[in-house]
Amino acid sequence: MNNTTTTFDTLGLDPAILKAVSAEGYTTPTPIQAQAIPAVLEGHDVLAAAQTGTGKTAGFTLPLLERLIQNPRQMKARQVRALVLTPTRELAAQVAESVRTYGKNLKIRSTVVYGGVGIEPQKRAIARGCEIVIATPGRLLDLANQRAIDLSALETLILDEADRMLDMGFIHDIKKIIAQTPKERQTLLFSATFSPEIKRLAAGMLKDPVLIEVARQNTTAEQVSQKVHHVDRHRKQELLIRMIKEKGWKQVLVFTRTKHGANKLSKQLDQAGIPSEAIHGNKTQNARMKALKSFKENRVRVLVATDIAARGIDIAALPHVVNFELPNVAEDYVHRIGRTGRAGSEGEALSLVCVDEHQLLRNIERFIKAEIPKIATPGFEVDPSIRPEPIQNGRNNRGRGNSRGRQSAGRSSAGRRRSAR
């Protein structure tokens, strides 16, 4: 479908939904929306690869709402008609907000469930019957094991950011959840890439799916300006502070590898007179949501985040993303910088790279099939006498410790879902 001649009015959506879309200022669907909405409305299973920031949430939310109101059904207690699975609490909250926004003129009941908060209010919300439940896998299984939710009449199953769910070790949880749903259902699977693992998962879940791919695999958003600044590791903080102040950046998302690193950098920025908040897995859900709200409302200039904590962050027109430390996994670079340059707006992604990270940078450039331009700031030239830490298996000693922390955190989140999500 040619997106240049398509408007939301031509996609077959109910006037009540179109009114909500118009109220948000949207008239023309993004490519993923223009392709996914008709396919979902026709009842097809969908396997879609779309980079973050392309509007994929509305791509499944809008037709889901349409199908529910076109086929009203009496529901029994604890029954659910549509289930959206997400890898993180932040993304679950984001999808829930999308459902509320576009369904505000409809009589559709929805609720969001995730760990880190009390389960009893969630059980009460589901007990009344919900057309749509948005959930993280761990909390959903908790509810299912307590027989607080009934998936036997489920009509639509949606996996959002399925690649991240696999990365976080949710494959067994997903299979347990699928086993509780009817075989005759519509299934939609959204992923950043069509990796071999995603294709295997889709083969066991989807029936003759419509394939949608709106961006090439392993590519970064074209509207994101990427740059690398080589700098000595002990001067990264100094350089970041100077850039924020001299360039007058008002809203910056900064990535670190570790939770400790996020906390430390946030304190250093505060001491330099730059209001900031840290967001990571050790923060309570309320603290994470409060920090994100402060950032969105420009009450803090900098949000310092780890990869998993930032997965669900969706901020319109976020201008700057800084990789204070490069990720150990090249694909995470794509997800990080995808926080900016969303839905057609321009963005800037800057990476501060020390000598320890040269191999990680080469891995990233190989992954995205492009060389990232290098820039320099006078006074921050690299000291040639500083040597890199020994490299083993693609990670230096410093990064290897961080990697172990990340892997153990992943295992911990899989094993202690009540506290981690």
C-alpha cells in the first residue's frame, strides 16, 4: 500500500476511533500502520519487523479496537478477549496508554498488569472482565497460576518487541502462556528484526502470516544523525557536561552499561548543576515512572538509563541520545539510538568511545553496515599513552565485569519475576 496516498480515513476504522486519532494530531499513517492495519482488520496473522519509533503500537492498537467493537461479545468473569505481551513494565504502560488514548470514545475495558506493584488490584480489575489485558509475561503467569485470569476464550494474542522478550529469557513463559490460549486465534508478532530465533518462534505460533518489513534488518533510522567522539575514559563525564551546557541541550537520554554507572553519572550531573534522574532495574516501579514523568515534563534535563529500563521509553521528538558507554551487544546500539528520530522527527545520537571500546565500535559498525562519523572537541584529544584493557571474547576486562552483571541480572529477572517486573 502506498503510504503517500493513504489516510486514516481510508483504512476502515470506526468514526469514534478516527476522532481519537485526529485529537492526537495524526492524519497520515506511518508505513507500518498503513500495512498492518488492513491486514489485522482482515483477520490475518501478522509477522512485522519495524524499527522502534515507526508507530507500530498504533499499528496494532487501532485495528484491535476496531475488531472488538465490530464483534461485541458477552464476557464471563476473568475472561479476556485480547492479550498484549511486552518485555518490560515501561513498555506495558506505554501500550496501555495507547489503548486508553485511542479507545477513549469506546466502551472497551482494558487493564495493564506487571510485577513490582500489588497483584490484588490487578486481580480485581480482571475479575470484572476485560476486553484487553496488557501484561509482562511473569506477572501474567502469576495471575494464571492463581486462576485470576481466563485465556480460554482469547481472540487475539499480540507479542510486542518479541526479540527483546527472547533476549530476556521469556521463551518458556511465552510457551506456557500460548498453551492456555485457543488454537483458533489471531496472532500478531512485532519485532525489530526477523532474526532466526524470531522466525522459529513465529513458525510455531502464526498461521500463514502476512509479512511486513518497513526497515531493513540491522539498520538505524535514517533521520538519526550519528557521531562518535573518541575520548579518554576518565574524561567522559567532563565532556558530557560541557556539551550539555555549551550546546544548551534541554532533554538528553544517556545510556550506561550498569545500574551503578547510571547512579554515579546522575549524581555527577546533579553536582554540575544539570538536573538528572537515573532509571534502571533496581529502582521501584513508582520511582521509574516518576523519573520518566519528570523527564517528559522537562523538570529534569537528563535521564540516565540502562538498556532494559529504557526499552519502553517513548518520548515524542526526543532530540538527543548519548551512549556514555557502548553496549556489549551491537543490536542494543540500534535500540538505544532508536529512542530519538521517532515518527519522522530528526534526532542526534552521540557515542563517547574510549580506547577500551574500539572493538565494540567495530562490531556496531559491522552490524549496521555503516561507518559512524568521528568528531573531536578541542581540549579532549585522546592521550596516546593510554592503552586498552586486554580483550577477551570481544569484551575488555572492564566490560566483562559489566557483562557478567547484565547476564546475572537477566537470570535474576527470569527467576524473580514478582520483584523484577
